[in-house]
Amino acid sequence: MRCPFCKEDDDKVIDSRSSHGGTSIRRRRQCVRCNRRFTTYERIEETIKLAVIKRDGSRVPYDRSKIHQGILRAAYKRPIPSERLEQIVDEVEEYLVSHYEKEVSSQTIGERIASVLRRVDKVAYVRFASVYRQFEDVGDFIDEAQDVMERAAEEIPGQKDLFEETSQS
């Protein structure tokens, strides 16, 4: 493993533990050259033989990295730890593997990602939804943001009054 800081190929493992429900191993490492610490994740590479049916009807092989990139873009500069982002990808992937055998639509994948992001971070959810649902104008964006605010107000007692005050001003 190369050190991400000095690029040296010599490190030692300080700590190892199972993470993400036992599907991966988290290793805390220290570079022998610069003494800086970094974390790596090791997971079994499962060959998922799912085909993703795109909006235009074409089929492409399932690619975990596309889900990861979409979530990273939505969560850009949000206070979500990278470990949590990995957990989101794992959660979506586990759902797909357990519910679909050969094919899954890109819309299904997008809906699943959106539902997880809605629970984790409202701003990341709205960002993701704006791309996934192909918002045409600012009105679509505002409508979705208001829906998120209204749902949050229903979930948190006393929050509804705050929402009504801000929407009237």
C-alpha cells in the first residue's frame, strides 16, 4: 500500500477491524517513512452480474463506482464522513443484490439512493434529486426543497411552526 502523503511503499498496520456489517475490513496504517497515518478499506470483490437498464432502454453492466461518484457529487462539501458515504453505497448495493437477480432500472437505483440520502442529509438529497429527476427550472428545485422542509417539520415536533414562520417572511 502506498502512503497517500509521501508515496512510500512501506507502512505498518496499527489497527484492523471489521466494518460495514462485516463486509469489509478497516485498517489503520502508519507510513514508516513520514509517520503519517491513513485508513484503508479492504472488501471482497463480488462480481455482481446485474445489468442496468438506462432511460433510453440500453443496458450496461452494473458499476458500483458510478453510484459512489453520484453520491460524492451530491455530498460535496457536506458534513458527511467518507465512512458514511461508503455505508450508503453498501446499503444501496445490498438492496440491489437482494432484490434483483439479472436486471434493474437506473430509475430504481436512483430512487434507492435518493431515499437513503433523504435520511442522511437533506441538502445532499436535494442535490441528487435535481440531477436524478432532471429538474427543468428553479421552480422544480424549490418545490423539492419545500417538500423536504415540510417532511422535516412533520418529523420534528415544533419544527412546523418554524417552517411556517420562514415561509411567510
